[in-house]
Amino acid sequence: MKKQILSVLAVLCVLSMLCLTAFAAPHSAEEEKVAAWLGNPENTQFDYEETTFVDNLIDWTAFSLARAGKPAPSEYADYINAAVANSFDAMYPSDLARTVLAVTANGMDAKSIGGHDLLAALAAVDYSSQIYLSSLNSPLLAMNFKSDFPFDAALKATLVESLLAVQQPDGGWAYCSVDQGYGVYSDADSTAMTVQALAPYYTENEAVGRAVDKALAYLQAQIGATGALEAWGAPSGESTAQFILALCELGIDPTDNVYTNNGKTLLDGVKSFITENGGARNYQGMEDPLTTYQVLLALNAANRYAEKRESVFTYVEKTEDPTNPVPNVSSDSENATTADNVSQNVEIPKTGPAVTATGAFAAVLCAGAVCTLRKKDA
């Protein structure tokens, strides 16, 4: 009889552990694999000695790894301080926004990077003159990333209105709102990124709600038989990743049947670009950090949605997973500055699977019960 009880307890322990693991990290295997590839300098080949400009790939990689609970490259703090110090006057609004996201996600102070207050610089931009969508949607994303960022509602409203004003008749957004000689055409990436930026206003602003619904229909129509978006005539891991991010920012399940084609979900589509090594394939079928960081963000976004955590573009001051905390990257370096000597100049730059604690506790309880029975047998 006691042997039967022991057998039942053992089975219950295994089942409870499996259930807890499945609930805690439904997509962790792929996310871990991709994060490992992206965190390997041999794969990215970034040049941290080149600090005459801010490299968007380095920033986005640091941001993506941080959101996945992984350390940014150790060179990042020194690099970004030097790069901002050397190129501040040439930074576009999109550069400012991306850098704010990356340094904040890595525990650094965006008000003290390379001798500049990036938050003040971002707030001082004349957004009415911006024609590139990334200089509108990226700043709005950055302004809403952290709840205590000092951006007033009127400034955010201006960005929202600017984005709504340039939506195309087909429901999408174009890379540039003014014809630069190659026409103005909607594309999936610009559209999905704009939806991400507008997500906080989706349910509270009727105009935004209508615009986003049209954009979702535009993106849905591009889902191919593999579950991936077919951008520019071919399946695109990057466009698929951006669509997943957009849906998760809206609180919509990326595996919903509405966004499924031929039995394949968007997650199926984005995972199809991951190689055995963990990198993600670009249009040429080659692994590269540009595609990989976007795929990692999409997997992380889906994981956060499934676990009912805050979204990728919502920062909170807490450890997101006690078994895998997000590390802080120190900003202490010869290029870093303190609050006392930060430049007050806000001149506008160029504006053209670990076991969860609950799972471990369940295992301890089961083990304790088994030991108790064994002691009674003795």
C-alpha cells in the first residue's frame, strides 16, 4: 500500500512540475537559443571601438538582450557613452529614442549619457517637421517606455496626431511620408512599428482605434502559408516579428486564429527563420544580428503575453524573474558623467529555462512527503 502511495506521489510531482514549467515559460527554448546566439560576439562582430556614430544594431541588441533577461555586452556602457558624446549633434530623433530605450532597459540613466540628457533632447525635437516614420513612432515608444519619464501629455498627443495624419489609404504607413523620388508606399515594418507606438491609445482614443484596426487588416492580408508575413514578395522574419510585437503591445494573442494561415500561426512563421545555431535568417538566408534581434524581441513579447507580464515596451522597476534577473549595466566609465556635471545643453540634435520558485517549492513538498513515508517504513 505504501509503495502505491509513493508511486502516486512521484507521478503527481512530475505532472505538477511539467505543468508549472509549461505555464512559466511556453516559448523559453527558442528564446534562450536565440538570445545565446545574439549574445555571442563572434556572431555579431560589433566594433565597439567605432564611436563616431551610434550604431542601431548595437543599441537594439543591447535592448533585446535586456528584455530577455540577459546581460548586454560588457563593452556597451563605455561604447554608448563615447558614441553619444562624439555624435550627439548628428543624432536623429530615432537615434535618441532607440538609445533611450537601450540604456534604460540596461539600468543606465538616460539623463546622463555621454554628457547629455537624452530625455530633454527627445522632448525638444520639432516633430512637426519629421517626415520619416521612425522619427515619429520610435520617440513615442520611448516616451511611454517608463512611467516616470518627464514627457507631457501634449507632446505625446502631437506625436499621435502626426502619425494618424500620414496613414495611407490602404491602412498602412510608409517609411517616409513625403515622396523622396521612389513614391510613398505602405510597408509592413513601418506599419507594425507605428501600431506598437499607438498601442497605449488604442482603447481610449477612437481615432487611434480606427486607424489601428485598419492597420491590422493591412498586415493580416500579408500572412503567407508558412505563417510569416510576405513582405516585398518573400517571407520576412523581420516583418513577422514586428507584427507579433504590435499584437502583443495591443494585448492580442499572436496565435489567434484571425492571424493564422494554412494552420500556421505568426509564431510558427517567425520560428521558421531560426537556424540550428540560434541565429535568424535574413532575406538572403544568412544569419545576421538585424533579423535575430527582431526575432528575439518577438519571442520575448509572446512569452510576456502568455505569462501576463508587462509588454516589451513597458519598463518596470523590479526583477521580472527571480531566477533570471535583468542585469544592470554600469554607466561608470571615463566617458560617463554624474548628475552634477551633466551638460544642461538641450540643443536639438540632427532632426532631419530555469526552474521557477513555485516549481522548486512543489518539488520540495513532494520530496518531503516521500521522505516522511520512507521514515515510517524504517
